[in-house]
Amino acid sequence: EPEVTQTPSHQVTQMGQEVILRCVPISNHLYFYWYRQILGQKVEFLVSFYNNEISEKSEIFDDQFSVERPDGSNFTLKIRSTKLEDSAMYFCASDLLGGGYTFGSGTRLTVV
Amino acid sequence: GIQVEQSPPDLILQEGANSTLRCNFSDSVNNLQWFHQNPWGQLINLFYIPSGTKQNGRLSATTVATERYSLLYISSSQTTDSGVYFCAVEPVNTGFQKLVFGTGTRLLVSP
């Protein structure tokens, strides 16, 4: 069964540093997403991406965040200057339209 | 925006028992999925079920879209079923696609 692959599985970074989380969505999927889950809380939508541009973003997705699909296969989330409150599990997902979303196994980001 | 409520918030079962988890949503949806979050934090897709009933082994799910709820049934529970179960919905007519997650049901199955 096709998978969404995320790397790294765990990243520790110093406050103020830039991080890039990477995802390889399912190849024939058209819609790509990032979600976030702070420890013990529910999963929250960050951003959706379609046709090489952002289609929707949440209030959480401020100017510190950006997404890119640089080469037609990878889908990245960049956090420019990390804060302690950015510590969370970040999930990438993709969707073909009407078939259900497939989530990656997540990147646990710890900001110290 | 759409509200997604899950009940119960916590559930403790003896191994072998059956359980029913409920998801209520406040508006029409295009899509509904059930996920199991395992102790390592991974989200495992259980069912894509915008309507009707599906079964997969000991698990089954029913969505009654007209009444805005979905049920997840776990039969003969095992310790490996422990974790958090999330319902997530894709609202209709928002103009964009995204899943809105419920707050989850935390299940603990004891031996």
C-alpha cells in the first residue's frame, strides 16, 4: 500500500534556529497538507497545498512558516525561527480527492 | 466552523471486552475518517467512511451522515488496541479541503 514518508522522525533544535521538515507524498495525489499535534492535544490543520500553491492556511500558519514542493516529489515545511511552543508532532498528509487522506508517521520536533 | 465531538473521552476495558466510540459533528461532511494513534504517535488510518458501514476484522464503523454521527465498534479488544482514537471530518461547502479532528477517545485495554 502506498505510503507518505516523513523525515526525520525526531528533530531537536535550539530556539531561534530554522528547521525544515520533509515529506514525500503519494505520487498520484494532488492535495498536500501539514498538520500539527501539541503533546496531549488534538491534531490541528496548518496548511493545504494544491497546484503548487497554498490553498488554505490556519491562524497558526503565520509568517514563520512556509511550504514548498521544490522538485515534484518532496513537500517541505520550514519554520524560520523556532519557538518553544513550536514543539509538537508534525504530520504530512496527501489526498487524491474523494479517497481519504493518508498521513505520514510524523516528525516529532523538540525546541530547546 | 464545524464542531467534532467524541465520546467518551477516556475508556478503560478488560481484554476481550467490546466497546463503542462515538463521533458527533455539527454540519454536513464530504468525508469522515477514523484514526488510531499508537503509543509512538503514528496516525493509523482505520476507515474512510463518509456514509454506511464497513468492517475490518475486529473493527467496524458506521456513519449516519443525515444524523451527523459515526460509531466505531471494537470487538474482543486486545492490549494492542490501546491508544487514542480520532474521528476527523471534511466539511462540505467550505471551498477548501481539510480534515477537522475531534478531541479523541483515549482507550486503555488491560490484560
